[in-house]
Amino acid sequence: MSKNKLLIVDDEVEISEALSIFFRNRGFDVIVENDSEKVVGVVRQEQGIDLIIMDIKMPGLSGIDIFKQIRDMNIEVPVLFLTGSIAWAKYINVLKEYGVQEYHFVDKPVTLNFLLEKVNMILKNREGPFE
Amino acid sequence: MTLAYGFAFLSLCVVGCFILIKYAGKIKDIVKGSIRRKIALTFAAVAFTTSAIGLYFGYLGSYHLLKTIVSESIYHESFLLSRAVERIISEEIEDVRTYTDILLPSELSKNTVSPTAGMTEREKQKYFSEMDNKWEQASPEGSLHEQYLDSDISRSLEKAVKEDTGLLELFVTDAPGGLIAASGKTSGFYQGDELWWQRAIELEKNEFFIGGIEFDDSSGAYGITAALCLYNDNGDKTGVVKAVLDAKRLFKPLQSLGADQKKRIYIIDLKGDELFSPLFEGGLAQESPVIKEQFKGLIESGKSFDTLNLKGEINAKSFVAVQKIHNDFLRSSEVKWRFVMVQKNSEVFLPLKLLLIQAAVLAIVLLILLSAGIYFLSGYLSGPIKKFNTSVSRISAGNREHRVEIHTGDEIEELADNFNKMVDALVRTTVSLDELMAEVNERKRIEGELQESREYLKQKTTDLEAALEESSKTRSRMISMLDDNNQTRLKLEQSLKELKETQKMLIQSEKLVSLGHLVSEMAHEVNNPLMIISSRIQLMQMGDLKPEDREDSLGIIEKQCYRARDIIQRLLKFSKPSTTGSEEIDVNVPIEEALNLLEHQYMLENISIERNYAKDLPPVKLNKNEIEEVFLNLMKNAAEAMPDGGKITVTTSRFKDKVRVVFKDTGEGIPQRIINNIFDPFFTTKKEGTGLGLSVCYGIIKGHRGSLDYESVKGEGTSAVITLPRADKTS
């Protein structure tokens, strides 16, 4: 079985570093991007990204903008939003047409094991019959 | 046999069922997959079973049919051939009788006196033993040969043997048993001690003796002995004639009578225990005693036909047919001959086996072709289902407008239509629910507005009433009040004071609103350091970090704690009422203090500062700590706008009733698209920024009743412009 490939997008270097240590130690292949303007290019170039963990509020492009651009390019990689904002409910309405639901959002700060469970659940669902 | 095959087939079925039950799971796995695959596999399984059963029963039926036909044909052929054998032997014996009838009587009549006539039995025995010895030692040129083998009668016998290829030997003895004449040299002179002779001398005039099939030493071939007794006209016995028939030549015509190379023919003499095959190379099959025993077993059981697993030379399962050879003289001689015909099973069934193989190959080829055909055809069936599946996925992903489009005219189309109806109904319900919610919210809002208007009207009415009352009161008090201006002035001052108080409260309440907004944003901003702290601690707890990294982690955690504290402190500063701790000072003083503070840090490394202070500025009422933070922030921003170095010009000036402070940098300028956002709380373009700086500055300047503006020209730089009211114009 090949490693699952994660892309971690956060303007906070410390957060992306901690997450990449955590996921690498658990057998994932991790790419980190701290510059929001470069994320779309990375997604387009990198082969076989299985999941993106992305902050929402970032200088330059927001996570929501990046998500829309990725989907508009017909790239169907699942995205998990990791956000400190306490008011992310409004984004569900904005992204409803893309099939984004409440369980695609995780609050900062988060228990890393919970995040791992969530990542594994999304990866498992992705292999389901309707994807 | 059929029963055995049936039993084998049944047990095969039982074993098949057992395997099916035991490996049901695995079979399910194999069949698991698309409908096409299931249909094709099921068809293949059914077709395979059907063809296998068909082939099996077809073969079984053909086998039995062929067996019946072949056994019938062999039986009839053997019957015909046995009749032929009878006829051949009869004819040959008739020939012998003819020779004796024509040749012998005239010659024998010349020599009627026997050499032993008048001798006693003892003298006869002596004479014969002497003659036997002489006969054995006689040379071909000797007188004995001349007397017996060169006589007229012997020559005519020799001529008969030469002419008739069925005869090996022919000779005559007199009544006591001594040789009279012969076609060639016999084994002995005296024949009266031979069994055949003793049987022949007892025969009536028209009877024959037939011996078994024996190897004849003198001729070197297989022969059959035939003998008859001679009578003279008076009815006295005058001698015995013996003829040896060449068995192999005798039965040669059988070959042309229908026994082809594949069938073998045997003639068995049950009495003489001999086995003879006229069509066998080498004649008697003496090397096959086992076969002989098997044949005898079959004959003794009384059957005329069977299949035997023959041993010996043939060594194969074979059809065997047995026929009796009837003849009157055979019966009288007590000779028991049987005619046996053999054909190998494998020769009979070879064409059937070839046919079975051809049929099996054809069936397999057809099976593969048909299965492939069915697989492709069943695509027509499973295609719409796949399409259906794709559409359902799209709808379930939230595409409400999408519908399933299937026009196959079958149950799947019906299902798709019904599914579309269901989706329509669901969408209608969802939409109407949304509309309902919107309506409810709209009503609530209108009700709220109505309530506000009502209260406003009520308030207005009350105010109007109060005003009317006041005016009437004023009117009544006008005269007395005109006398007392001082009292009026006091009242006016009181009103003004109240007004100011209200204004202050209003500002505070606006501040509270933005504070509420700020608090929710602050939560977000604080959550980042909290995330860093918590994840570092978790990594340490779970042992994800090397011991040497733990020290760094603690440093990171501490730094993030201070970061959280700073965010909270800035917010506290923003929310504090801003008029406390004010003093009237020259604005140049806090500027210089802020600059000193900055120059002690690394912030201004590549940046030169130009101080352009105006002298004799009017004092401004300032909260020194707050205003210093504003200046610090603005200069930090200016420095950060010039990462490669540059100049900050600080200019202070008097402007009408106000004091103006300008911080000008030589950076890139603020992009037009964000210039309207720069005072929004938490708006930032910096990677490490909180986005609080400018909004806090703005709040502080507003608190001093001043103004803060930015002017920016792309490529030339940015100016932050602050105006503050003079201290004597503040209140």
C-alpha cells in the first residue's frame, strides 16, 4: 500500500510544521505550503494528493478562494478546513454547491488524534462507491 | 456397466454440490462485480453444465447403440463363417472319398493277398516290428521304397496330393494295419497301433473319422486327420485310408468370405484342446494358452457372445462371438469344434471417441464465443444502470437540477422516471421550506421595525406633549425669567453638559459594537497560538519529538503564550475609555520618545529618520502612552514597507486650530484594492501580523477627537497623516 499524500496549507509556519511532524510520523507523505498564492499551482503540479488540510484566514487568498479555484479546475481532491474562526458556519452556505458539509471543518485548537481520525474517515469515504 | 457409469455421474454431482457449498463464499467473490459479468458467468456455467450432460448422455447412448449393432453384426458374421467352415470341410472330405472310390478299388483288387495272410497273431507282431525297423532305416533308393512308394498306386496318390492343395498326405494300409501305398514316406510301416487307425477300422462303409488339429511332422504343417475303412464287394474290410488335410490352406478361403484384417478368427478343438487360427500368422496360437482358457470359459458358460478382457497377444478388451460347427461326421467322430470371432473394443469405439472429442472441442469453442457475445450484449442491460448510478451520485452531491436521462423503454426507464419524480418532490419540499423560513424571518424583521416605529412615535408624542407643556410653562414663566438672565444661562449650561454626556455615551456604545465584533475576531486570532501550543504539547506527550527538539518546543510554546497575551492586551487597550490619564503636552515629545524606543530595537537598521519638527506648536491634550503606541505602530508599518531600506520623514505642523503629524516613507505604496480595508480590525498583509495595529491606532486617534488618514502614491511611498485638536480647543 502506498502512502497517503497530504497537502497542509497554513500561513502559520509553526502550525504546518507541527502537523507535518505528526502526520509524517504516522506514515503519511506530507507537503507543506505556507504561501496562499502558491497553493493552486502546487495542487495542479503535484501528483496524487489525497487530502488537503487548509486554514481559511490567510493573507492574500483565503482558504475558501483556493478551494473554489481548485474545484473550478475540476480537481476533486477532498479538503478539510482547519480554522480558528468561531463563525465558519457561514462558509457552509457559500460552499454548499460543492458538496461541502459541516464535517469538513475542524476548529483550532484541535486534538491531533481527532484530526487523524477525521483524515482517515475522509480518505476511507473517498474510496466509497459514489466517488 | 450403465449402472456403474450412472453411479459415477451421480457421485460426481454430489462432489460438485459439496464443493459449491463449501466454497460458496469464494464463488461469490468470483461472481462479484458488474451485472454484465454475472450474466456472462451464469450463462457460461449453465451452458457448460448443459453441454457436459448432453455430451455425456449422447456418448453413453451412442456407445450402447454401437455396441448392440457391432455385437449383432459379429454374431451374424461368425454364424455365416462357421457355416462356411462346415462346408469347406465337407467338400474336402468328399474329395478324399472320391479319390479312394476312384483310385483304390481297381489297384487293390490286383493285390488282394496280404503278406500277413495266414500268420498267427504272434507271427504278425514279429513281422510288423521287423518291417518297422527296416522302414525306418530304408534309404530312398532302396528296394523297400521301390516296392511301396514307387508302385502305381503310390504314384497316383502322390499325384492326387500334388493336385489338391488341401491335402498334405494320403496313404493306405491293409486290414491288419501294414502299409500298402503312400503319397510320401510315412512315420512308420505299421499303423495298426495308432488310435485313428483303430477307430477307422471300426467304421461302417460310409463313415469317416476326423481327428484333431495336430502338427504333422512329415509335412511340417498343421494338419487334420481324416480316415475311412475300405470294403470289398463282398463287404469284407480290406484296409484303411488316411488323408491329412492342410488346415491352413483349408481355411484360407475364409479371408475372402468377409473376415477382414481387424477381426480375428479362431477354431478351437475342445476335445483335442487345440487352438487354431487360420488367419493368424504362424497358424496355431500355441503361445496363447491364456486366451484359450478364456475362450473355453466362455464356451462352457453356454453364452454365444460376450465382451472379454483378453490377455496374451491381443491384450485388450474385445467382443467375442462363438459358434458351434455342426456336421454329421464331426459328431460321429466325437470331435467338438467351435468357431470363435474376436474384435477389439478399441477398434469398434475409436470413431465414436474421435467424434466425442470433436464435439467437446466444438462445444468449448461455442461456449467461449457465446459467453463473450453475452458479455458484450449484457452491456446494453448494465449500461443504463451505470448511467443511473452516475446521475444519482451527482444528485446526492447536491446538484438539484440534474435528472436521470434513460430511454431504454424497459423497467430501468420506469425506475428512472419514478426516481426523477421523487427528486422533484424532494426539491419542491426543500425549496418551499427555504421560502417559509425566509418569510418567517422577514415577518420577524418587520414586526421588530414596527415595534421600533411604534416606540419612536410614542417617544415623539411624549416629547411633543412635554414640549407643549414646557412652552406653556415657559410662556407663563417668561416674564419672571426675563428678569433673571443668570438663571437661564445656568440652565443652558446644564443642557449642554447633558448633551456632551449623551454624546460620550453614544461614542462608547459604538465602540462596544465594534468591540463585540473584535471579540469574535480575537477568538480566531488567539486560536492560532493556542493551536501551536496545544499541538507542540501533544507532540511532546505522544513522543513525536526527539529529546533535542523538546527544548525548542518549549521555546515555541513560551513565545506563543506571549503572542496570545499581546493580542489580548491590545484589545484591552482598544476597549478602555480613552480620556483618562491625559495631559497637555507638545506633540513632538511623544514622537521623539517613540523614535528612541524604535532606534533601540533592530527595527530601523537600514532606515534613516528625518525629523522635521515645527517649533512653538500649541500643546495638545494627549494620553501619552496611547499616542506613543500610535506613533510606534505607524513607524513600524513604514519601516516594514521598506524591507530593502529607505527613509522616514516625520513632519509636525500647525494647521488651523489643529496640530498635524505626518509620517512619510519611501516604500512601494499601498495597493489601490486594499486601501479601504487597512483600518479594518484583523486586516493584514503581513505573515506575522495580527491585523490589529492600524485599527487600534484609529481607535486611539478617534478617542483624541483627531483623525488618521493614509495618502499613498504607487512607487513613491505612503504618508500617514494625523490631526489632533489644540488643547485649548478640545473642550
